[in-house]
Amino acid sequence: MDGEPYSPITEVPRLEGLELAARLRDNQLEGAASSNLAVVERIRGLERLVASNDAPADWRVFVSSVAEAEAVRAGAASGVADEKFFDRLRGYLARQNAPAPAVASVDFIHGLAAWDFAEATRASNVLLPVAERGEHWLSPNLLREGTVAAHLRLGDAVGARAALRRLRGALGRPRGDVRGELLAAWVAAAERDSTRTAAQR
């Protein structure tokens, strides 16, 4: 319930995420871990910058701050974005005449958060080509996997396969991480479904 203290079981990332999101929402920081306080300070710094007329020192650092702030605000929730937060961000981007990849990055983050997969794929059309040239505005894993997932949710197996092939050399998943294999399996399943559907027509 809003406003009530929330003390999760420790070492459970989902519950810890919920706790931090609730603390940030209710401005209840007493007793919070120092690592959480550091995150809150970074988010507050981002909010102060967005409310100002100052340009960021570096646009890619700004995008990283936005990604962190959105993840913390969401906690463990999915399919929901803080629209007021994103409205403030977009107003700031417009005032500062932000570069296209910065705008696309914020759109991509919002699209994934809000499950607006069409928005995420549109933004990826800007971000993937520059990432392939070595200019990374978002984590390569987030960009590649988020783009594949967005295409899959839109029923676009062809687009998902094309996105899966991109940025393979820039990945940094630890050994034993199965996310890449799962993503490839989902794409293959979508392709089989698409082939069956076409054959039935």
C-alpha cells in the first residue's frame, strides 16, 4: 500500500527493486542502504538537470542516467511507464535541441517500459545503425534484445531475425547466460508459426 514502509527479504532483486521504487516514490529514505541512497542522488541530479536550462556535459551519460532512473522508478513492474517523467524528459530534449540518437534512446526506453513496441522498433531504426558503427547510446545487449523482443511482440518474425543478427560482436553476457539462446529459440518459433500461417492461406 502506498505510504507504508516496505521491508523486503534481502538478496531478492525483485523485492529490493520494489522497495527502492516505493522509497523513491514516497520520499522515505530513512534506513535505506547507502547504495540505494547513491542511486537516489543520481536520479535527483537528473531531475534537477531536466528542470534547468543547462545542457548535459555528455549526452550519452545523460541517456544512461535516464535508463537507470526509469528502471528504478519502475521497480519490478512491467508494461507501465511514468508518463509525467517522460513528458519532462521530452520537453528537455526539445529545449536543448538534443541529438537524434539521444531522442531515439529515450523513445526506446519509453517504448520498452510502456510496452509500446512500435515506438521501440522505430527508435531502434535510429540506434542500430550508429551502434554498428561503434557509437553506443544504450547497452548493446539492451538494444539488440529489446529490438528483437519488440519485433516478436509485433508479430514480425522477419524483423526479429534481422535484429538478432545485429550487434552480435558487441555482446558482453557472462558465460552460461542463456538469454541469447532463449531469444534465438523464440525467433525460430515465431518463424515456424509464420511459415505455418502462410501455408494455410
